[in-house]
Amino acid sequence: MVLSESSEKGLSRPTQAIKEKDSSWAQAEKVPLNKLLSKVTTLSEPAFLTSEMGMIIEANQAFEDCLRLPRQEILGASCYKLIHGTNQRPPSCPFSQKGTPALRIPFFWRGGLYLILLKKFRDSEGRGRYLLHTLKEVDGYKELNPLGLLDHLPLPIFRMEPRPDGHLLSVNQALRQWLGQNELNGQRLASFAMDVSAWEKMVQQLLSGEIIKGVEMGFRGPQGRPLWGAIYASLTFDQTGQPESICGVIRDISQEVRQRIIQRAAEDIRNSHYRLISRLKQQLQNLTYRLLEAQEDERRRISMEIHDGIGQVLSAVRYTLEHVLVSHQQGRGLEAPKIEEALELLDKVMQETRHIILNLRPPLLDDLGLEATLRWYIDHVTSGTNLTCQLFFEVEEEAIPEAYKIILYRITQEALSNVIKHARADSVSIRLKRDGKRILLTIEDNGIGFNPQEENNQQRPGGYGLMSIRQRACFVGATFEIHSRPGEGTKIEVGFPI
């Protein structure tokens, strides 16, 4: 398949511009095109022929095998696209090295280190200019050094003593610049490795006769900046067959690794968000269930209090008044003792009603404020017990948002109930103070304590009460902490943002 220059549309710049900038074509050998095409197909190593604009016009079977592409997809394609993965000629392309009709340039391709022989030809019949590319996979330093390419190559290259802590025998300028060192000979490359054990393991593989291709390794670069390189190395031997040195080439993959780290971090963040959302969703479902359960429990309690207290007393009042009415109708007059009994029963109804109202929402909270309500409740709940309770109210009442007051009261109510029922304490302190940009409620007792890891265990005594406190705190974005150990009492801290 032969393609003329006129069929290469849009691949690169015009031929005249190349003629003006690269005079090496004048030194190129003149060969008939049909002989060039024949030469490509007879080479054993991967080879292909392109026009000077980079379009492939012939390729041999070895090159087709490398690409694993059918022949029809190779011929007519841009070599930049197939080799470098870009439509434009990259700076690393060997053809960018102008000024000579033949070049030997090492480059990385498909996970290996290759030496490309690039030779320019002119068609003896004047139909065009062509480039013959021959690829050879190399072992690194051993094959590159005799070519005199090491010191001007952009690839970091090293030769070191054949042991894990071996000193460097020689390096090229690219490695010195990469690691930010003016001199490296005599130093140990292992001292720059971020994972020394991984470096030693790789060297042991080399000493066992393996050829290393693309092993990723982290290094400390200039100012300690992390660098990553893919190492291609092998063991060299002296004339007696004894190991002489370890030689290798490093491909800088720092940008690739950083991108992978960013992608992994982004994936971790996404997974963390997903787990957090799933956990919050489950907590919300549990909370909704508990709220419904608590609501039903509260309704059941109020119903029982009304039935057992107010209901029964009102029934007794009705019975007493009916007795008084019947006595009056029978002419026996009004029985003062029965009327007094009815009044006493009505007083009891009023007390029961007041008790229920206080449990629902204490009127004191609206009339006298939070401090007075807490002091009343503490006196009320500790009367008849051996528990001593002290309240330290160290915040201005006006500084407490109204929405927090009932929650502070309920948390204190739940916590004190827990102490009385489960803590076996004889002393408890309640402190409310301003702490920076929050209001801090601390409740501390000298009871038997417990393991905070069992906080969410509803079967543990007081477990449900602590969950209730945590949930109330969560409603308003408050923090909740428990400090406790078996035998050492318990301290609860709830911080409300203001």
C-alpha cells in the first residue's frame, strides 16, 4: 500500500516548513520506495515505515503482533496515535530530534523499555521522504551504555553495587536532577527509597537472576517531595561470570501515582459518605421507631395515670355526691361529712391533674424560668431518698435560647432518673455554664459507673435513658459525651451551640 503526500490531510505541518528547519534530509540515503517496502517486511524486529508526516505506509508482522491490531487498522494510521496515544507529535517522539539522518533513542512503550532506531530515506524517484522505525526491547544500562546515550538522556539511569545496600557506581545527569542531588556516586540509592524493605526485596529479586520491569517504587526527591518511579533493571556480570553491578532505568510516574492517590482518596470519600449516609439513615429509622415507641409509652402512661388516679377519684366523688343527693331527697338533710369527703377527693383530683401537667411541661418553666424549674424538680425528685444533689447554674438565663430550655430540663430529668434508679450514688452535681460558643450541661455522680461501649445496649440498666438523652441532644445539634468506668461513677456532658 503506497500513499502519496497529498493523501495525508491534517496530520502535521507542511513539508516546506520541515525542509526549512531540518536539513538532515539532504544526507538521507536515496532508495526506491518498493525496496523500502520490501525491507520493512523482511526485518525480524518490530518495524514500520512512515511518511515524514507520520502516517504509516507499511508495517511488518512483528509490529502487528506488538500492537495486536489487524493490518487494515495500522496502515494509513498516525504513528503518533498508535505509539504515543496522541494525534500530535509529542516532544518525546524520536523524530523531534532533528539534525541527523539516523537516531537511536530509548523510550518507554507498553510497559517496557525500547530502543528505537529511526532512519531517514529519500525515494530515488523523487516521490517522497520516508522514515524507517525499528523497535528493540532492551534491558537498560547494559545495552544503552555502549551507545553513549546515558548522560544526555532524559531518563534517570543508575549503576550500583550488587547488594541491597550497595553504593552507586555511576549515574546520569537526569537521575541527579530527579533526586535534587549534585553528586550521587558513592551514595546508596536505598537511602532515598520511601520503603526500604520494598527496595531490598526488589534487589534480592535482581540478585536471584530476575529482570525487573516496571516495579513501582517511592523516593524522596528535592526538599523531601515524594517521587515515584517505575524501575527497569537487571544484573550485569564480569568476564568471570560473577555479579558486577545492578544497572537500571527509572521512568518517572509521579504524576500517574498522584492521580491514582487522588482517585483512591475520592473513592474513599465517596465510600465514607455512602457509609455515613447509610448509618444515618439506619439511625433515623431506629430513632423514628423509638420516637413512636416512646410516644405510645407516654400515651399509655398518661392513660394509666388518668385511669388509676383521676378516673377512680372522680368515680368516688360521683358516688359520694349521689349518696348526698339521695339523703337530701329522703329528707335526711345534707350530710356534712360526705360533702367534706367529696371535697377531699376533688383536692386529690387537682393534685393528680397538676402532677400530669408537670410531667408534660412544667408551668414553672414559662413562669419562673429554667433555674427555678430545675431547683424545684431536684427538690421534688430527691425528697425521700439518700441522694444529695447540687445545682450550679453559672449562665445568664437570657443567654439560653428558649428552644433549649425544655430540652435541658428533659435531659436533666432523664439523667437524674437514671442516677436514682441505677447508679447507686449518694451524690450528684449538675452544672450549667457558658463555655465559649456553647452552653455546657454537666451531670456527674459517684455511683457504680459502667462501660460506655455498652451505651446503646437497651438491655443494660439505664441504656434506654442514655439513648434518649443522646437523641434529644442530636435534635438541636448538641454534642454528647459519656465518661465512665465500672466503680468510678459517671459524667455526662452535653454541649449546645449558641
